[in-house]
Amino acid sequence: MQDTPNDVFVGSSSEFLAKNKQFVPLLKEIFSKAALDPPLNINLWGDWFEGHIGAETYQILDLAAKTSEWAILVFSQDDLRQTVAESLKKVEDAKAQNTKITVRDNVLFELGLFYGHIGTKRVFILEQVGKGEASHVAGDIRGIQRLRFSDKKSLEAALQRIVALIKERSADFLPRWAPASSLAIGYFEQAIRPFVERRREHEAKLGPFTVELLVPHNSFHGLDIANVRHVFGAGCEQSDPSGGAEGRPMLWSLKGKRDLYFDIPTTLLTAERVIDGYMNNTATATEKARMYRSQANAFANEVRMRSKAFREVRIVDLHDIDEIRTYLEAKRKAG
């Protein structure tokens, strides 16, 4: 069920890719050996335009920045820029103009966009150096670390360094955009923990018990809070920690049984709706579904971590609501 995206956006000029055919194969080879979980998934800037025909360029890049965990921007030596001396009042005096090699404006724009969305620790600058000269860059970003390369050997070293930094920083970062982690904390602390602690108080009378949290990792399609009862079916009933049907909080159990309880975290419906609002209209249904799986995974992991102190609680990772129905029916038949 591990489907948390670990996408890496790679921005560059098209001319750089055309002139440096070894770049993409080398990049994919090094990143495929990174041994990260989840693995790094390379997305070149051009990949984002497939499947988004008719969308504006900014919308596509904004979607990429919202859904990527990391970004690599290649500062290649593509353009010549003429700057006019500060003391010169007449721009037409060409003798006072200074020509410099510089990075493509589009790549600078992408740098700012990704800095704003995912932060400087998740964005890496690969700077091409040719003929012993680095590209001219804006003064505001001169102090930012840039990994330089001039040939295949130095490019490989720079890419290996990026992999090392991603490994190092991954240990400190949760999935970048994880509202489901916050939902999981509230769900566990306000519903599951109180139920387990109160049910323990009645263990002498009711016996040992297990709580299974059924998490649909693929979709909540076919479920809303109003029809949860239909998912559990006639073979299940709600019960409180004392074994009755009036107290709070309440979970589901097989009729007449008080040793196995179930719950579907419908709070994940909120994450699904937030995703719809957060991702712009450019996002495809597949991209939204993938982001939902990421959030369901983050939710399950957070609850799993908090459940370690409660031997009675376990997470059951399932595909969707239909699989939950099948799972519950099998439990009912098994008695």
C-alpha cells in the first residue's frame, strides 16, 4: 500500500537537454540506485505537459510545484545578456554594455516558484560551468549553494551529492503536503485512544479485545458519513466501550460480539475534499487519486505510530470501500 509520491521535478532549457544527451540517462541511473523508500520518481519539465493539453504553462508548473517533493533546476549556459553600466544614461552606447553568459529566464522563474512552494531545502541548483566561467546569476541568489559541473565526471559527482542530500533531509521531513497526518492525530486522540482506554476498564467483564481500523488507501468512492451503516451491513452494530449502545465513543462490532471492533476513518473524506480544492483544475483524475493515496498512506502511518502503545489496535490496509465490504463479510462468516 506504500504509494507516497517521492517525485523530483527537473527543470532545464530544452537546448540543454538537446546538447547533453547523457544527462537524462545518467540522472535516472543514479537516482534509481538511491535506495530510498518510496523510490525517487524523476519528472522532466516536459513530462508535465503530457495529458494537460490546453492548460496554461503557469497552471502546469504550479501543479508540478504543489505535488513534487523535490526539484532540480539546471542553470545551463544558454543565453547572452547585455547589461548597461550604471553610470551610463544613454542605453544606445554599445561600448559601455557588458555581455554575460546567463541561465534561461524560464529556469529562474521555476526556481522561484518551487522555492515558494516547497522551500529551499528541497530545491537543488545544478550549475553548468564552461570554459572556466560560471554563469551570471542574480545577486539575490549568489549566496545559495549551487552544485557545479562541467563534464560527465563532475555531473555524476553533483548528482550523487543531490542524492546524499535528499537521503539526509528525508529523515527530517514528513511528506511535504500531509493534511492527513493532522487528521490522523485528531482521529486517534479523540476517538480511538478514549475507546481503547475505556474498554480496558471493562476487560474483566467483556474479555480481551481487538480494534481494527479499516483504511481505504485508493478511494473513498461510494462512501459518505451518512451511509457508513450500509458499508458495515446488517451483520454489524455500533457499541460503546462498556458493551452497550449509548455511551461514547462508539465503534462497530459484529452483532452480539464484543471482542472485535471496527472503524472506518471517515475523517479522510476531508483530505479528499482538500485535495480537490488545493490542486488546480489542471490536475487530472489520476493525479488527484495519486495524491489521495499519498494522504491515506500518511494517515495510516501516523495512526500506526500512535498505536504502538496500544496492543489492541491494528491498521488494516485495504484498497477501497468495496474491499472493506468484502473484508467485513468474511469476518462475519468466520464468526
